[in-house]
Amino acid sequence: MPLTPTLSERLARARADLRMGAPIVLSKAGESALVIASETLTPARLSDLRELSVPLLLAITTRRAETLKARAYDSQVARIVVPSDADTKWIYAVADPENDLRAPMKGPLKTLREGGSCIAKSAIGLAKAARLLPSAVLLPIENGLAFAHENDLTHVPLEDAEAEIDAMSPLTLVASARVPLEVSEAGRLHVFRPLDGGEEHYAVEIGRPDRGKPVLSRLHSACFTGDLIGSLKCDCGPQLRAALAAMGENGAGVLLYLNQEGRGIGLANKMRAYSLQDQGFDTVQANHRLGFEDDERDFRIGAEILKRMGFQSVNLLTNNPAKVEMMQANGIQVVERVPLRVGENAHNHAYLATKAAKSGHLL
């Protein structure tokens, strides 16, 4: 039927359902599972799941499994058997490291070695895309399509969807307008919207950059705390303002403001990481304990926006060599890396030192 949701629309529904605590159904190669995000699981939903069947499985990333000393028989995911008497507090405690130091003993944790892990991996991928903790409760079921239809649930066939979960959604330029700025009255703002219903991204164009020459550019990940409320825990706000000032002085430039808060984990998870930093972990350790990689951002988005705007080469304002490599890998030539060393203070000194030591930033 022409009104049937596309695969991209079905995935958008799945992400929204997980955020609200509603179950979804994932299927592949004759196997199916009912999936609920650990973070939004309620006691009532858990009770409903147990009425259907036991045991339940709890999917976590290998990063989180390392912290919990749980065996992961896969490079990306561990599938923990949920004890029959475990409640939502137990599930939250395994998924969320907030109370790891207060209650470090959560095991012994029994993890599955046999069987395929593709459904668990996709469940975690969808939880990440929904900006939730990277963990999900799974209940294997028979005939997932029929079950989803009978219970009015979103069904995602992974044979078609696995690649799309990891793919970058096509971007549409939805609006552009002149916006006079403090650094330059010749400012324009372009709004790009992904077709998968994800967050919009913005390009701030200063002056009239020559499309045939390298443009002074910065890929700036959204930082609510640093950019808007003046947090001293990072250098994001000073970098944003310094980059715009440099473009104003240069007479031309493009700043991409990408909605990938907290290196791609979202504001709520970034606050969880901050809480772990207050317990003595550095920024990389905090991300790992949460179950994330060092950096979860998708640099393909920035490269695609630059191409859509007609740019093929940049002078990139960054201290991060990985950004240079990612731009080059995605078809944007980086002619020069322009240092952007601003914003260090007593509150973020350790954070910046970790970025230099563990993430290779040139500070």
C-alpha cells in the first residue's frame, strides 16, 4: 500500500517508542524479540513481559560489560540473563553506572554465548539513536510480525534495517535566511533536516565564501552547557565564539552547528558522565562506564553539509586531528588545520588534559 510507512519512518517510530517506554519488535532470519529500552522500562511493563515468557535478556555494550566484569562473547554486545526475581531497580543498576561505587557487586552475571546477537546489537543501536542509555531488555518470541500486528507494536525487519540504522540519513535544506551577527552583519543561517526525523543541523555562513577556495570552517558539536549557560567544565563556549570571531575577521567562513551533544550521546547521558566525573573518573572513563565509545559523533553529517553548500576544501578550525582525518575520509580536503586554543580554566584543566592524552587533541 502507498500509505505503508517506509523503513526510515518505521525506524523513527521505533526510536520514539523506546523513548516513551513502549515495546517494539525486531526480527531477523526467523528469530524475533520483544525489545524495551532499559532506561524507560517500568515495573508494570516488566511484569507484563514475565507473563509472556522467561528468561529475559538484558543487552549491554561490551564497554559496560567490561566495567561489570561480565563475559562478552561478542565484540559489541553482551547478553545477560535476567534473574527471575530481578526487578527494575536491578535492571537499572546494570544499565546505569550511577551507583556502581556504592553497590559494586551486581553478579554473578550469566551471559549468553550461543545464538545470534544481531537483534541485541540493533536494539542497542536504536537506544543510542534515541539518546537513551545503551541497554535494552529482550524477550525472544515466535513470529514477530504476527505478534507486533496483534499487539499494535512497531515491527522492524532487520534484514533491511540493519544497514539503515548505521547509515547517515539524507539531509534536506529546509530554510535559509540572512541573520546579522555580532561578528559580521553579513551572516546567513541554513537549516538542514535529516529525512529520518532526527535532530536538525545548522550552518552559519559568514560573508560570501568563494566555493573554489578552501573555506575557513569549524565543525562545532552542540553544547547546551558550554554554549548557552557558560559552563566552565569544557571549552566549547569559548571555542564557538572564537571561531565565529575568526570568521568575522577573515571576512568569510562556515560554522557547522551539529546537534550531537556530548560527543553524540545526548545531554542526559552527558550529565550522567559529568556525575561520574564527580566520582573521580575522567571523561573517557565515564563514557566507557556508561557503555559508550570515546566519541559517538557522526562526522559524515558535517562533510555532507559542506558538499551541499558547494565546498570541497576547508581550513579547519580544530585541535582534534581525528576531525581532519574524518573530513578527508568523507571527501572534504583539509588544506590546513587552524588551532583553536581557548577557554582553559581551573575547572576544565583535567578535562582538557584527558582530551590531549587519550583523544589526541593538540593543546
